[in-house]
Amino acid sequence: MAGLNCGVTRALLGVLLLGAARLPRGAEASEIALPPGSGITVLIKPGTPTLPVKPCYIIFSKKPTTMLFIKSGERKAFSFSCQNPENHFIVEIQKNIDCMSGPCPFGEVHLQPPASMLPTLNRTFTWDVQAHKSIGLELQFSTPRLRQIGPGDSCPDGVTHSISGRIDATAVRIGTFCSNGTVSRIKMQGGVQMALHLPWFHNRNISGFSIANRSSIKRLCIIESVFEGEGSATLMSANYPDGFPEDELMTWQFVIPAHLRASVSFLHFNVSNCEKKEERVEYYIPGSTTNPEVFRLADKQPGNMAGSFNLSLQGCDQDAQNPGILRLKFQVLVQHPQNESNVTYVVDLSNERAMSLTIEPRPIKLSRKFVPGCFVCLESRICSTNLTLTHGSKHKITFLCNDLTRLWMNAEKTISCMDHRYCHRKSYFLQVPRDILQLPVQLHDFSWKLLVPKDRLSLALVPAQKLQQHTQERICNTSFSYLVASTGPGQDLYFGSFCSGGSIEKIQVKQNMSVTLRTFAPSFQQEVSRQGLTVSFTPYFKEEGVFTVTPDTKSKVYLRTPNWERGLPSLSSVSWNISVPHDQVACLTFTKEQTGLVCQTGRAFMIVQEQRTRAEEIFSLEEVLPKPGFRHHSFWVNISNCSPLSGKQLDLLFQVSLTPRTVDLTIVLIAVVGGGALLLFALGLVICLVKKNRKKKINKGPAVGIYNGNINTQMPMQPKKLQKVRKDSESHVYAVIDDTMVYGHLLQDSNGSFVQPETDTYRPFQGPTGDCPPSPPPTCSRAPTAKLTTEEPSPGCSPESESEPYTFSHPKMENGSNENTDIPLLDAPKPAEPGE
Ligand SMILES: *[C@@H]1O[C@H](CO)[C@@H](O)[C@H](O)[C@H]1NC(C)=O
Ligand SMILES: *[C@@H]1O[C@H](CO)[C@@H](O)[C@H](O)[C@H]1NC(C)=O
Ligand SMILES: *[C@@H]1O[C@H](CO)[C@@H](O)[C@H](O)[C@H]1NC(C)=O
Ligand SMILES: *[C@@H]1O[C@H](CO)[C@@H](O)[C@H](O)[C@H]1NC(C)=O
Ligand SMILES: *[C@@H]1O[C@H](CO)[C@@H](O)[C@H](O)[C@H]1NC(C)=O
Ligand SMILES: *[C@@H]1O[C@H](CO)[C@@H](O)[C@H](O)[C@H]1NC(C)=O
Ligand SMILES: *[C@@H]1O[C@H](CO)[C@@H](O)[C@H](O)[C@H]1NC(C)=O
Ligand SMILES: *[C@@H]1O[C@H](CO)[C@@H](O)[C@H](O)[C@H]1NC(C)=O
Ligand SMILES: *[C@@H]1O[C@H](CO)[C@@H](O)[C@H](O)[C@H]1NC(C)=O
Ligand SMILES: *[C@@H]1O[C@H](CO)[C@@H](O)[C@H](O)[C@H]1NC(C)=O
Ligand SMILES: *[C@@H]1O[C@H](CO)[C@@H](O)[C@H](O)[C@H]1NC(C)=O
Ligand SMILES: *[C@@H]1O[C@H](CO)[C@@H](O)[C@H](O)[C@H]1NC(C)=O
């Protein structure tokens, strides 16, 4: 029945007090009466005087004494022998609250006896609540809330709260607190002791807290801190600076407005020697998908957390011989968001269709190093590490991240044409929307998926600025590239990585494709104006891809076959339309002498065709590749693959460079004058005759170029040209000899009828032809072009190679060293991609 009737008790005390002196100071008499069964005891005893003072006594029953103890149910009157007993004595009021043997008197806790009844001494009220081990007890503090202080610290107003608990029979200090802080609730289990120290001059007459029972908290204690605005709190592990109890768990909860950001820093800690388990802290962080986030005490702790979070300290089973000590003192700093986290960005995707933007963490190598939280928040409310914004609405986002370079964005947009009649010749401009570019996060990929109906339409990409293909020989060092791939039903075909500043004017792709703008450096923001591609739906064609290349005179153009390093897919064909201006000659060079290709079925060919005359040269790609050669007019390069043996794939890199066409007549004249003219002329005649003969001999079958039945090597937009050209003109030269019967079986045309094979084995020229690489007859008459080379030392296209007979040497076996030095395409152009 302890303390069950507070009102009655107080009334009684009031009556008792009526006759007592109002201010029991000094020699004035005081009387304390404690109701029976209240569980209260009062002890007046000497304090720890700060100044040396004259002795002073308690006068009780007319006898001097230094201590006075009053039990519940007792009444004692006393006085002091001196004028300032507060300098000598203190009073301790203890109240036991027994929740074991009966109902617990929960609710607001009163000061009993009331302050007015006690002598003006330093007072310590202690409430000792005994409860079952499984019962949770919660101390709730009214404002002002509590602030934890370290050992040796004192509170400005002298009012302190000391809270402790018990583990079995051992007392555990939870902490000492002043009355000006953030701690609003302390949850304990199995009993709690709360001591309120009021200095004699303090006229506080309320305890300022209440007790409630809770279900088990399954740990030593939970300390809740509430922040209403910016501020900080320093908190300590139980028993600090002594060791945290072995294998215990303690939690701090922080209630923080969502618009503020909290950061944790460990001011001081020590870890013990663990035998089992690991000492650690665990966080529940808003928006984190990996809660609980576990850290070692030595790790850097999280910062910039939005809103409420909690933190737990978990001890371990210590080594009995050498336990060491686990202790922790930390600070939580709550601030307004700094930097970007304050800014709201609007991403308006309401007018977009089939588009999404994902803001996500960059992949990082997992390490034990601490990584603070980094979130994207929608409407400043829903925060997550990985946010996807979809089309059709306007999104307001904020960032909650210590370092925005830890995030990147990936976007995808689908442009599809399902009805070829509707979208034929339609075009779209592919550009990253402004709203995305203004975000403070690096755009990683922006992918356009371009879909067309099967076998109906193809696609053409025209860049705002001509593109360069990324090759090892000429790497893309720009801040962004376009990755172009066609996405077929069976397999994707990666055309390569292209950056601005090259010679590629147009890329045409047979079927569904993806174009990905990938950025490599933050300087993308400055170069962003150079992005932009126009895609149009064009009539269907059968080649995998066609590149339109207009080289400029300043630099070499390097071109790679698609699917570099994985090989051009079987039985596929790609073309390059390479322009040569009037006043220039182009030198076509292959970087390797051999492709390393071995066909299983079909044949792999390269056809070089001059556009003006349509003269063709056909080279087998299983043999050695042609030597560098000059082209005086725009030409096509077409590469068709066979079905190669696995591992013997087709990867071909070639180079086109321009040099001015300067026919130096004076040199020719000098030669004539010098008497070599006749010889030259004769030679020229011989060559031409040889060539004519050869032509006649070769040119007997219908045009081919297609040795793989399902490939159409016709140049786009040049319908039927091959057949026509071959029949009507003798203008093409084949450096090929017929071996008809050997490969005839491979040359069935689509109707199933046999096409008489032109040839396939590629035999070197055999005569002393001091000619350019195979070129059509008209150029033959232009014998002096041979002179060109002497004046234009074009690297790769050496004069020697020009004047040499067109023969092929066998490749030096370099043990594939060329291949091995190739670095993967996508790794090369990453000048500054942080976080990778
Ligand atoms: C009373 O408390 C104050 C501050 O809390 C302290 O300085 C003083 O020494 C105490 N008095 C005694 C007698 O202990
Ligand atoms: C209470 O807290 C405020 C703000 O933190 C501080 O300015 C003030 O000095 C504190 N007062 C006491 C008595 O601790
Ligand atoms: C505490 O003191 C205030 C005035 O200082 C008074 O209004 C209030 O009623 C007192 N409370 C108790 C419980 O005595
Ligand atoms: C509070 O205590 C009462 C009686 O001791 C008990 O019946 C009740 O379940 C407790 N409530 C909680 C939340 O533990
Ligand atoms: C506690 O840790 C501190 C560093 O935080 C270290 O300097 C000190 O020696 C450690 N003390 C013990 C007893 O381990
Ligand atoms: C910590 O926070 C998480 C999420 O807010 C909550 O589920 C969990 O119960 C909390 N733990 C404690 C001990 O407060
Ligand atoms: C953040 O926002 C608050 C309130 O909206 C403002 O007072 C503060 O100046 C802002 N800070 C920055 C860095 O923009
Ligand atoms: C982010 O979410 C998207 C879509 O749910 C998912 O594809 C992507 O892998 C996620 N990224 C990370 C880093 O989890
Ligand atoms: C902004 O954030 C960076 C880290 O991303 C930090 O170094 C800098 O101090 C912050 N600036 C302010 C004003 O908070
Ligand atoms: C392209 O994609 C569309 C839609 O997914 C599909 O219907 C069509 O068949 C695809 N075309 C090819 C050639 O795979
Ligand atoms: C990129 O490379 C070209 C030559 O290939 C050079 O002229 C240019 O300065 C380089 N740009 C950067 C940013 O390194
Ligand atoms: C080849 O390229 C040139 C120059 O860009 C262009 O004029 C011509 O139309 C192209 N030919 C074809 C068939 O696309």
C-alpha cells in the first residue's frame, strides 16, 4: 500500500507543518513527519563542505548529533546549532517503490516530503523501483529534458539526475544528467534507481518525471533524445568511463525532424578483448535499405542522416584473463542540411513517354571502410539509396548525401515505331533533357532504346558533331561517348563507342538498337552542348550496319569492325561509305596483316569498291590482308563474315588517312627528259595489258561478293548495282583467281540455283606491276599517280608499298601480341570516372 494515497499524505503533512516554522533555517526548528507505509526514509548527514567551517550539529531531543535518520511512520523535530547548516549537512530522501509484490504506482512522481517541509539543505531524492527482470520501466522527463554529463562535470544550476539500473545484483550507472538537454525518455528493465539532486538554494518543488511500465526492452536500456531544432548531444555508454557491462546491449534513439540532418561522431571509445562475438554499433538509418548498418567502433560513423534514427552498442563475451574495457562517448550533431541537401530539384518528366531515371549509388568495391549514408529524397520525405523517377509526372527531389559523387544517374528512354507506315522517315532528336543535366549528380548512362518493326524499318543516327570511333590507336578522351549496339532477337551486336570529334557522319543499323550516352568525367557539363543525335526511321536494309565516313585531312580515321574482341557475328556484313574529296587521296591501311579468322562454313570477304566506277576488289579475310593502298575516289568497304570456328573470330581494324592529291607534272617531265620516259611508258603499257587480260579471264560469273547466302552485300541505296556493274562493264578488277569447283557448293543463291562462283582464294598478283593497289582501269592510264607517293610521305602508306608489286608476304608470327595489348574498349576512355 506504499504511497498509494498521495493526497491524503500531503494533507496530513500540511497539517503537521502548520505549527512549524515557515523557514526552517539555522537555529530554527524543523519537523519531518513521514506517513507510515510510504516507503520513504530521510537521512540528514554531513555533506562535503567546500570551505573550512566551524563545527555544526543537529540538535535532536536537545542533544547534538551529526546524523539524523527518519523512517516512514516517524516524526522528528530538530534544529541546527549553526546559522548556515547548508554548508555542513545534506539531506537524502529515499523512496522504495516495490513493483514486485503489488501494482506499481505509475504516473507522475512527486517530491515527498515536499520541498517546503525539508530543511534548506542540499537534497537528494532517490527513487528505487524494484521490478521483475522482464518488466520494462520507462522514465519520462518533461521539458526541460536531460543532458548527459561526464564524470567530474557539473550542471550549471546544480540540479543533477543520476540514473542507474541493475544487472542481477550489480548496479550499472546509466548516466548523470543536467536539466537542459534532449533526453526525454529512459527505458530500463528489471528496476531502476533515479536520484535527483537539488542544491539547497534551488526552489524546485517537482520531480519533473513520471514512470510507466513497458514490455520488455530486451537490453540494458534505451535512451531517447528528442531534437526540435538544431543542436547537439553528447552521450556515453553505461558505466562510462568504466567498462560497459559484458555482453550487453544499449540503444539510443534519436527523434529528429525530417528536415534536419544528424551526424554521429565518436569522441572517445575503447574496445575490450572479445572472446566471442564482436563489439560493434548498429544503426537504423532512415531510408537505408541495408539496415541495420553495422560498424566497428573504429569506423567512421554515419553523417547527414535525415530524421530519426537509432544507434545500438553491442558488447561481447570478454576474455576473462584480460577483458579490456568497452566504453564509448559520442556526439550527435543535428543541423540544417548543408550544401546540396538543402536544394530541391524539379525533374519534370510529365511530358516524357517511356522514360525513367534512376539515381543510385555508384558501384563501389566493398570494403570495411565506413561509408556514410547517401540518399535521394522524394518531396524531402521518402528517402532511399536508389530512386527511380518515371515518366508522366513532375518529381521534386533533394539529396541527403555527404558526397554526391557517390551517386550517379542512369536513364532509359524507349522510342518505338510499331507501325512502319506511320514512322517511316520520321526522326527524333536524342538529347538528355535539361532537367536531368541540372541535377548535381553525374549522369552515367542515358540510353535510348530504339525499336522498329521486324524487317520493315532500319535506323539511321546522325550526330550533331561527327563522331570518332574509340580505338586503341585513337582513344576517345572526351567526357562522353555514345555506345551503339543493335539488339537482335538472338544476340546484341556492339558497334562500338563513339565520341565527338571524328569523321563518322552517320551510323545506320539494321534493326532494334540502343544508343547510350555514357559520361566519363564531370567536365561533361561543359561539353554537353556537343551532344545530340538525330535518329530516323529508314527503309529496311539487310546489313548489320553502315557507317558513313568523311575523313578530314588533319587526322587519320581508325575504324573497327563491330563486336570488337568478340568477333563480328557469323554471317553478318557491315559497310563503310568512305568519302574522298576531289583534291585528296585516301590511304586505306589494315593494322594487322591477318585477321586470324578461320571459317567453319562460308567465306569471309572484304570488298573494296570505288563508288564512282563501282570497281571492286575482293579479299579473302582468311588470308593475309592487303597492303596499304591509295584510293582516289570515294569508296565502300564491305566486310562479310563467314561462320567462323570458335575462337577464330573476325576483328578487323583499318585506317583511312587523306593526303592532298598533288600531281607533280614537273617531275614527270623531268623523268621524260631524263630518258626514263620510254621505259615508264612501256611499263605502263605492260601493266595495263596484263590487267586487261586478267580481267577478261576473271570476269565470267555473275557478280558476287556474297558467299554467305543470307547476306546482302549491296551497298545501301544502290539497288542492284552489283549485277549491273558486273555485266555491263569491265571496269572492275579482281585480284582473284577462280577456284570454282572448290567452293561452288557454298555459292547457292537464295533461289537455290547455283551462282557461278567468281573466285575465292586470293592469289597475289604475279607480274611486275608497279601499280597502286588494285584499281580500275581508268586510273591505270593515270600512270603518274605513282609519283604521288614520293611527294606525300603518308605514314602507313609508304612509297615503297605503292611501287612494290602487289604481293603478300606471310605474316610474321607475333604470337598475337597485338591482340593482347588491346585493352577492353570500355576501360580505355575513362579519364576521370570517380568511384570506379
Ligand atoms: C551542496 O551542493 C553544492 C552544489 O551542488 C555543492 O557545491 C556543495 O558543496 C554541497 N553542499 C554540501 C554541504 O555538500
Ligand atoms: C541550456 O541549453 C542552451 C542551449 O543549448 C544553452 O544556451 C544554455 O546555456 C543551457 N543552460 C543550461 C543551464 O545548461
Ligand atoms: C511548485 O511551486 C510553484 C510556484 O513556485 C507552485 O505554483 C506549484 O503549485 C508548486 N507545486 C507543488 C507540487 O507544490
Ligand atoms: C504494466 O504493469 C501491469 C501490472 O504490473 C501489467 O499488467 C501490464 O501488462 C504492464 N504493461 C506493460 C506494457 O508491460
Ligand atoms: C582507449 O582508447 C584510446 C584511444 O581512443 C587509447 O589512447 C587508450 O590507450 C585506450 N585505453 C585503454 C585502456 O585501452
Ligand atoms: C530502431 O529503429 C528501427 C527503425 O526505426 C526500429 O525498427 C527499431 O525497433 C528501433 N530499435 C530500437 C531498439 O529502438
Ligand atoms: C537551408 O535551408 C534553410 C531553411 O530553408 C536556410 O535557412 C539555409 O540558409 C539553407 N542553407 C543553405 C546552405 O542553403
Ligand atoms: C536501383 O534500382 C534499379 C531499379 O529497381 C535497379 O535496376 C538497380 O540495380 C538498383 N541499383 C542499385 C545500386 O541497387
Ligand atoms: C559541402 O559538401 C562537401 C562535401 O561534399 C564538404 O566538403 C563541404 O564542406 C560542404 N560545404 C558546406 C558549406 O557544408
Ligand atoms: C524490335 O523490338 C520490337 C519490340 O520489342 C519487336 O516487336 C521486334 O520484333 C524487334 N525487332 C527485331 C528485329 O528483333
Ligand atoms: C584529346 O586528344 C586529342 C588528340 O587525340 C587532343 O588534341 C586533345 O587535346 C585531347 N583532349 C583532352 C581533353 O585531353
Ligand atoms: C556515301 O557518303 C557520301 C558522303 O557523305 C554521301 O553523299 C552518299 O550519299 C553516301 N552514299 C550512300 C549510298 O549512302
